[in-house]
Amino acid sequence: MSLFRASVAGVRGQITSTRLVETLTEQFSYEFGYQPSPGEVRSWERSLQVLVGDLEDAGLDKVEMLIEYRLPLTSKRADVVLCGEHPKTAEPSYVVVELKQWTRACKAPGTESVVLLDGVLERLHPVEQVRRYCTHISDFIAALGGTTEQLSGVVYLHNASSGGVDELWDFEQSETGRLFTADRRSDFISFLKSKLSAANGAGAADLLLNSAVRPSKQLMALAAEEVQHREQFVLLDEQQVAYEDVMRAVRNASRGATKEVVIIKGGPGSGKSVIALSLLGELSRQGRTTLHATGSSAFTQTLRKVAGARQPRVQRLFTYYNQFIDAEPNGVDVLICDEAHRIRETSTNRFTKAILRTGRPQVEELIDSARVPVFLLDEYQVVKPSERGSVAEIKSAASRMGCKVTEVDLDDGAHRNSPVMLI
């Protein structure tokens, strides 16, 4: 979940021995399969040293630093997450820090949350950036209970003066989105001391890194409101049959240690995506942890726009097949695999780190990740040679894993229930 973890004192030791950048570069190359950009390396060289110095001056040497923390179920990374205990409650407390080497920035004309860096480059306002990072972490890290109460977010423009970014102060700030500049360093240190105590932060870091990853009840409630209540879907004939089969499988799974794979197949226009969105809305309303996944970036982005038009947080429920390569077994109640004919032979690519190159079929990873995996596919869709999403492949994987299989054909009304003996 992060490229490097150590206490503030430990990071200082790495900086003193000139090993920090080398260590981060090695870990980055191992994790992603390519070299970090010059900009990232410069940030590690300069920004981390400034942050460590401020933490030391705040007396927070024992706070744990998660450097380049990867947000759950995304490829996005927060620069640093500080982990420790709150000075008043002694409860775990986390500060998400975005470090910027900016010196001058202003609002982009006619926008609310876009800024111009050096008058040219458009960027999301960094306060909005870190605020969204905090929301995303609370939405998917189960240990946080779906709230940002234990989270704070700060942007530290350690090369800028207040005057150089004066228009950025107009943006509303909150507990999960605060802005600090070099000339407000003392305020930054005071803020850190208000959120973190001098106690050892290892336990808080362990809690965050070892937490289950699943959508929170609050996020599911938003999805129910946005998807189910905004779109009044009418399911016809076998569409309703498929929907009821999934709901029955979910009820059975919640009553006992059962696991059932539901396969829904149909050609273009048969209503597969309508079924998928209907399920997402209703399961969210019931508080069932549910995710939607595809193997297509274009399709996922389209669904994100449709289902999360008014509530951007809902878009985070739409992800990709390769995000489940190391998912917790049965970590969610339902995984809706749309366009399942796009399932690949494996989730690995040239960026996959060596420890995850197990050769395990992607379909097994998807089945393993949920109590009820649902596969919607068009058997006659043209697929690439590396894609293995067929009814036969899914059923074969389910059989190997001892799962019951229910199959619905949206085109001809055929309905087959194929129990598989547990082995």
C-alpha cells in the first residue's frame, strides 16, 4: 500500500545516509516495472526532507510515515500519510499530506476548483485533491468506519509564500483540506501537533495497512440514492429472473457459508448493464458491500459518468478486473463483473510486481473476491486472444473452486441451475 514505511526518525536516518531516494526509486521500479519520473525523484529529494524537519521540530519523531501511499482500488497515490495517536483521545489519527514545490499559482478563470500552475498548467486545486483523497480512503478502508473523523488532509506548498498563491486561499478549507505555505510553517507545525501526539505510531500504521478494503455503508447509501432512485429501471422477462437469481444467492450467502457464481449472458440490447446498475442500486440500499468491475476503461468511464453524475463518490464503486489480484477472499458481498467476455488470462502485466506474478487465472481472482460473483457477458462478442471470458471458462473455474453456478440466458429464456459438489 506504500512504497516505504518508517518512523520520522527512520526516514531521517535514510536521508542522512543518502539512501532514501535510492530506496524509493528501487521500490518504485519493483512495484510498477518502470523508473519514476524526474519530477517524482526531485520531490523525494527536496519535499520529504522539509516535511521530516517540520515533524522533528514538532516533536513527532515516532510518528509513522507511509510514503507514496496507494489509495485502495486505484492507481492514485498520496505523497505521505502520517500515522499516530490523537493527542486528546489517543485514538489512531492520520494526516494525508500532499507536498507541492509550487511557487506561484492562481485560479483558472471561470472555474471553481481548477488552478493554473505558473500561469500555464491546469491542475485540480490541491485542497480539493487532498480532500478527495481523504474521502476515498474513508470510503474503502473498513477500519475507519466510513467516516473521516480520524483523517485530516493538508497541502504543504513549502516553496511558496502566501502572496505567490494568494488566489488559492479563496477555496473553502476543512479538516480534510487545509493549505499551508512556507511563511506559515509555524501554523503547519501547530496543526500537526493538534492531530498527532509524540507517541509511537506503528500501531496506527498497522491498523490502516492491514484493514479490509471494501465500500463503506455511507458510500453504499449514496450509491443507492444515486443509482436506484435517480434511474427508475424496468426489468423485463429474463432480466427480472436474472436479478432475482442474484438477490436469492446474496440472501443465501448471508445466511450461511455458501458461495454462488451467477452467470448472465445475452447479446447487445439484452439489458445486461441495466441489470448491473439495478443490482448495484438495490444491494447498496440493503447495505450489501458491492463493487462493479469491467476490463474496459472506456466502458467503466461511461458508467461512472452515468451512475455518479451528481455524486462523484459513487464513481469509485466502478473499478477494473486487475484491481483484484491481491484482494481479500470474500472481501465484498457481491462483485458485478460486467462485460465478462473481457476477462483476461491473468491480471499481470509488465507493471505487476514480482511477488504477484503467480500465474493465477484472472477469473479465479474475481470469484475468490466476493461471496456472490456475478458475470454478465456476450458469448459472441469478439475478444482479443488474451481474453478468456466465456461461460465455459467461468464454469470451469467455479467447479475447481467448489462453487455452485446459476446461469441465465437473456436471449432465449433458458435458465439452468448447476450445483457443483464441494471438493
